[in-house]
Amino acid sequence: MERIALLIPDLPSHAELTPYLERIDAARWYTNFGPLSRELEARLATGFDATRGTPVVVSVANATLGLELALLALQLPPRSRILVPALTFVASAASIMRAGHEPVFCDVASDRWVLTPDMARALVGTQRVAAVMPVATYGCEAAVDEWDAFTQELGIPVVVDAAGAYGNQTRAGSNPAVFSLHATKSLGAGEGGFVVTTDLAFATELRRLSNFGIDLSSGAVPSVGTNGKLSEYHAAVALAALDGWAARQRRRQQLHRTYVDVLARRCPALQLQARAVDAAYSILPVRLPAGLRAADVQARLAARGIETRRWYCPTLNHHAAFAGVAVAGSLDVSEVLSERLLSLPFHTALSADDVDTVCAALAEML
């Protein structure tokens, strides 16, 4: 029986990477804001546009540290309460706690499976909340301009967890958005991440905090940070990946369109996330119809050699690490999704026949 893998990373080859490694050898600069890291930041920044201001990118060792550093840069009082969806990866809530604050779990919208500004606006009217961390769940684009308007209206800062959204999250705002360059993402560097914002002062503070909190202009340490810098080696991989981004983006866009078309024909009872069809995603979740449990369908597909995953399920409020975390409002939508969401194989090595095989097996089970 031939196995269809859930995910196969798509990283640059050694031949594509070699020119950048040779530059590292020549410069003998391996970390600490080296020339490749700066070049990567400049190139990434050109991929974003903004209603106001110029997008600025700060590279970081990984997206989890990026979230933590962004929260530290907000300079909130200790143990501030941060609103965050319960349907997200563990890193969202973990970064809040590691920054010295308290997550407050909330629900997501039933169509896009994300926390929206209107939902947050209703919740902060009844909750003591110092900041909000919306998540670009499963790569679904966050409404950056709406979140900026939310902050301007209420004075509540926002940090967008856009870890899996590179390639479709193209707007930058004054509120920071944090992206991942993990090997599993659309643009992968093995490990790494970056923060984009149009607030230059915020970006400067975040960069200082990523270097232990040292102000390089004076050598002083106004407040303690951490070691969150991106190495030149990871920057090299990311730059090589960017060189081939146009082709990677097209393959992912085509794969997503193919899946959407085949699922619509073969499995009309499935619900897809309400997100842009023509975008470069790293995963593909589907919502099973009522009466079916994702865990059961996952086991049946595995018996046929089809690998799937229940990303972010169960929701964070069910994990021991977050016992006692406050909840704002109900989690009704998130609880239903946690039982019925299943992510299908999705990577650039998939063929059209593979997609048809996956969808045919699902159709039979439905």
C-alpha cells in the first residue's frame, strides 16, 4: 500500500544554498544582525504593503520568540490579561505566559475559524484585557487594517500571530504580525521567524530586546530581553527559499485550487475554511459534517495509507498546561471544530492523482 504523507517540507537544495554559505565563509559573520539577516529583512519587507507607513521587518530565531518579544515590547504591566483564541497552536498561549502575562481564551468565528475584531470588541467590553493576540488560523489572513482600527478606537494593542500565513498575509499595520519560517511553512528556513510592523519605534525596541535588551548605540541595558536573533545560516536558507518563492507560491496556489475543486465535486458535505482560494497555504483543514468524529475518520484514512492530522485539537483549554486559564464567553464553535476538523495531506510533492485518491477515500466514508 502506497503511503500519502501529510506534509513534506519544501526547502532549498544544497546547490541553491551554496552561494549564500560562501558569502558567510567570506564575511566570517555568523550571527548578531549579520549582512544576510539584514538582506533577508529588506527582501521580506518588500512583500508587504500598508495603508500608512512603511513595513519594517525584524528577523527572529523563531516565531514563538517573536511573539514573546512583541509582547515584551508592548511594555504591559506584569500579569496582564491577553485575549487569545482557544483554537490555536500551543505557542500562542505559551508565548503569553513566558512574557509574564495571562492568556484569556475565547472563541472563533464559525466561517473563518479566527477571532475577529468585532468578536474581540464585544468581549473586551465585559473583560479586563490589556492586549489581544488574534491568530491567522491555518493561514487564514488576519484583517490587519481592522485590527489597527480596533487599537486606535479602544487603545488596546494587538499582536497578530500570523505564523502560518506567509504568502497570503500581505498587509502590514502598526500592530505587529509575527510569521514563522519553520520547515513546515510555505516559506521555510528550517527554523526562524520575523515580525513586520509599520511602527519604526516598536521595531527598534523589538530588535533591542532580541539582543538581550542591549542598546547597541550606548551599550546600556534599559530592560532585560533575550537572545532571539536569527543566525546567518538560517538567513541563508530563507534567502535561498525566497529566490524560489515564485515557483513555490504557484505550486501551493495550484494545489489549493485543485483540492477545492475536487472536494466540491466529491465531498460537498465538507465545510472548508472561508479563506482566499488563490493563496499559498501550508495546510488544508476540512470540517466534517455532524455525526462524524475527526478521530474516527483519521483512523480509517490511516488504514488506507493516507496520513492526516488534527491540528490544534483539542483546544488549548483542554490541556493540563493551561488548567485554570480564564475563558471569555463561550467556546461553542471551537469545541465543535475540535471534534470535526481534520487536515488533509498538503505539500508540493503531491500529485493530482494523490489529491483524487484522498478525496475519493473521504467521499466513500462520507
